[in-house]
Amino acid sequence: MLSQWKTTEQTILRKKIKFPFIFEFFILGKAPEISPQSSQFHFRNFKNLHKKKKGKKKKEEDEEEESALLPFCWVSIYMAAHIATAMKPKNNNSNSNNNSNCCSNGYRSDVSNGSDNNSPSPPPSPPKPRLTPSLSQCRRRLRSKTKSFVRRENLGSGLNFRRNLRYLLLLPLLYISGLLMCVGPFSGFWGYASVPGSVYRSYENFQRLWDDIRFDNSSALQLSSVWKYKRRVKVQKPCPNSTARNHFSMYRTSIMESSGSSGYLIVDANGGLNQQRSAICNAVAVAGLLNAILVIPRFELNSVWRDPSQFRDIYDEEHFINNLKGYVNVVRELPEALMERYDQNISNIPNFRVQAWATVNYYLGVVLPILRDQGVIRIAPFANRLTMNVPSHIQLLRCITNYKALKLSPPISSLAEKLVSRMIERSSMTGGKYVSVHLRFEQDMVAFSCCVYDGGEAEKLKMDSFREQEWKGKFKRKDRVIVPALNRIEGKCPLTPVEVGLMLRGMGFDNNTSIYIASGKIYQAEKHLAPLLEMFPLLYTKESLATPDELAPFEGYSSKLAALDYTVSLFSEVFVTTQGGNFPQFLMGHRRFLFNGHSKTIKPDKRKLVVLLQDMDISWKAFKDEMEVMLAESDRKGMMVPRVKKFNRKTSIYTYPLPECACLQSSNNSTFRLTEGANVLNSHHESTR
């Protein structure tokens, strides 16, 4: 019998047989008939429906499986019948019998009136019609049972709550003790000092490894062969300007009531240079979406950047207006009639606040009616006020604005051209190619990151004082928890110059490599730049490339100085980003636009890097192996192009401009050069394509 049940189990698992009588009972609510004939009938019918075997041998196998499954069929039928019998209500009297007929889920039982079971049963009486009182009695019984069940459940839950109340009272105590242990006076015992990467020891490691670095005889990495990943780029035809302009005119006619404009759009661009650049591109896109006339964007005075420059100080207004003709109408000022309405002051125009990353439907459904009603609308601030998911012709407006219409003003472009030319001349040992590093190790960045370096208690007090002076209690709020070691482990600390130098030497760049530092005033520059100068003597900044007289008009204007750094970094063979922000994101996108989709950017894994730089036992060879892997990963990620299908872009078009901006890559359509006829930039661009 045991072997027979094992055979049954194996057959069921192998055949995955489902019995119709079980299905009828549990799903359809039908009671099965109990007899050997019925079980064999069900089983054989089911078997004949699903399996049709031919041949003598297969028939014998079927009979064996059938005989093995019959006991299981009997047990299943018996269990189903037993459950069905248990579900029937007990008939104590005639009234309960009547009630059971309405509540028995369709099951009927024939009750004999005589005492002799062998006597013939009387003919069945016709079914009595269901009476309303019996139904109401059933419902009342169900309601009473439900109420009693709910009362029992409430009683049970109350007992469980009182039983577990003591454990609930312990939760606040555990939470408070956890805070005290992690960030309170006892945090020193449980800090992150033992976690790899939590302590800054990069300068100590540099001193330990300096002899190995200096006498490293391995072949240097050639700048012309840094980037190995290639991408097949389809030959892009220039954007058909006439077709695009016709598309915009048809679009305006289709969604607007008239072919005239909806009104004037005024935006206030806030932030630094590249955040303002994104606001300008978004403003042009919104103006095209709403069929509005765009007033030249105004720049807000930022409390951090402290640059009072306006649009005409950074960009060429005439070039901007002319390149957007046919797409968006741009004017310098509002008409006199509108200015009189607001007392000749644009600031008197009510400010309309738009939600961040607003959708196209939001602008068409909320902003457009207000614009039509008032004739003018002012939106401030305007950073990140348009989603990345916009129609293709609106996305094209962003591309045209960013890579064609926005051109640096003549004073900035003239000096930037000189800096690029001088940088190429000083890179003669590497064929005119150089490396640019965006180094975010200024005092405000170090203070804002709340990271601890090797300055000791004096540096900590200095940073605390600077944070309080610049941000007025922002870092002393009760809800602000500062854990410098955790910030370093998570890669949130700005890389120091010595860390950048160790990384680049580990990747294979030798001391003949020319490096341009794009940065503000370095925190304790003399101390922190010294080891970087030892590793890379050919180190340059805009201050070392330009004369004091050339830089004098730019002093105190952070956006103008950032524009110089942006341009020199744009034409470098290798760009190194050390901290997040709009500057590297825009620059990576611009370089992808220039270099056939490759950003040619080293973006280090800072979480991994801090662990390696804290390890005082690591050898120079092991460190180099890790850096070569990191360089290969940057090479691979530099070629990444997002898959954009119609209306589902999730990444920034300013960081990943392809494929929407690909048609502008033709030299006839793009104005990435700083000035027309700049031979040095033209030749450099042609050599790097």
C-alpha cells in the first residue's frame, strides 16, 4: 500500500492531474456523487480528455497509473463528501428545515416520513415558493452571528493590545537610546572610525607611495589613446530649418485660437552660470509651447555667486534673437503700453509660481489661460520648471538654444579663445592635447560638505565659523545631523588636489601631461596644491595663463570666470569631474555633442577611491590596477546614450543630448565655436573629431 501511494504521488507530480470533482465542489459548489463507479467515471473521462495514447505498451502504463490513482480518488471524494455533509445545517424541526432550505447553499436532503426505510417513499411534493419571512430570518441570523463574531474579535484584539502594551512602551526608549549612541555623546564609541574610507589619510599615503610613483618605469598613457570605446554614429543630415519652422507655424495654428501670440513671457533665471543656462533653454521651450513672445531672461542676484551680471554680459543678445527667428519671437523689452500698466517696472508684474518639473499639460491647462487673460506672465524662479518629457519639436528648441543660439559675449569669447590657444601651446609634449580638472575644493564647498580633512581642531572651528557666517544657523538646526565620516564613506566629500593627482598617476598619466585646473580660489592653495605640483609640474589655471590686465574686467564676476573655465575645459582631450553640480553635467553633455556622443570624461567612483586611499598597506601596483579599471569604466559610461522612445525621456537632455540634438551636429548648423573664424579652435576641433 505504501509503495502504491508513492507511485500515486509521483504520478500526480509528473502528470499535474487536477480532478474535476474537486473543482466542482470547491469552485462551483456542487456536491459530488459517492460511488466507485462515479469515481472511475470521473477519472477515466478526465484521462480520456487529456491523454490519448496509442500502442499496447502505453495502454499498460495507463492502466497502472489508473490503478495507482484510484485510492487517491476515493480519499479525495470521501473528504469532499465529508466537508459537504459538515456544511449542511442540522434539521431539528420543520421550521429549521424550512430555514435550512434557504441557507444551505443549494444542497437538498430527502427526509422519509415513515419509520421503515424499506417502505416506498411518497412522490415528491412540488417545491414550495420561498417566503419573504424565511429570507429575513436568515438575514437576521447572519447579522447576529456577524455581530457576535465582531465582538469576539474586538475583545481578542483588546486583550492582545493590553498584553503587548509593555513592548510598545519600550519603542520610544529604544529610539532615544539609539540616537544617543549614534549621534549623541556616546557616538565616539560607535563612530565610523573603523569603517574603511571614513578617515582622510590621502596625504599620508602620498608620502608613503611617492618614491614608487617617482621611479615608476611603466609606459605612460598617451592622451591620444585614452578613449578606446567607439560608437557607430549614423550620418546625420542638417536639421531642415524650413520644415521645422513650418512645423511650428502649423503647431501654433492647431492649438491656438488665432495665429497671433498668446502674450509675453518673462522669466527670472536663478543660480550660477549653468543653472541659468538651463533656465534659458527651458524658457525658449515654454515660449514655443505656449506660442508666447519671450522677453530676454533676467538674471537674479544669487547670494552664493554674488554676480550682478545680466544676459547681455554673458551672452550675445543679437546672436540669440537672430538664431531663434522662425521658432520663437524674442524681444529685449516689453511694449510701452504694458510697461505703463506696471509703472515702468517689471518687478510690479505679479509673480506666478510654477511647480518644479511641470508637465506640458500643466502649462497648457494652467499657465496658458492666465497668459491669454493678462497678456503677460512672469515666472520666478525658473530653474527646473519644465519636465524632460516634452514633444520632439519642443525638445528641438532646447537643442537649438543650447548649442546654436547661446554664444558667449565678445569680451568673454575673446579671452577664452586666447586661453585655449595658450593651453594648446603649452601641451606641445602631448601633441597639443591636455587634461582639464574641475576641482571643487574651494572654502565654501569644503564647509558645505561638512567633511573633515587633516586640519585638526583648528580647521573644524574655522569651518564651523564659516558655515554660521554664510548660512546663518542652517547647520545648527535640531533636525540636522552631521556625520563627517559617513559623508566621506558615501562619496560626498570633494576630492583634494592630492587625491586627484594620485588618481591620475595611477591611471597612467605621467608628469609630462599638461593639466588645466577649472576652479575658484582653492582652500589653503599653497598647502594642498604642493603635492599635485610634484606629480604634475605642467599645472595651469586661468590666473597663470592670462595676464592681470586681461583678468581685471572679470574680477568679482563669478559667472564670467566660470565661462572661461567652461570653455577651456570644453576643448580638452580629457575632462575630470570631482564633484557633482550643473557645471560638469552641462559640460559632459556639450562634449558628447562635440565628440560624436562620447563625453571623454573621467568620473571617479569616490566610494571606492576613499577606501583605497585610506589603506596604508596597499601597494602602488595594486592601486594602479584599481585605477585602470576605474578609467575603463569611465570610458564605457562616456559612450552611454539613453534609449528615448517618443515621450519617455528620464535623463537630462543637457547631459545626454543625443539622439534629439543629433541633427545639429553638422558644422553648418552648430555654433559651438566661440567666434566665427577662430582658427585655433577650428583646427583643434577637427583634430579631435
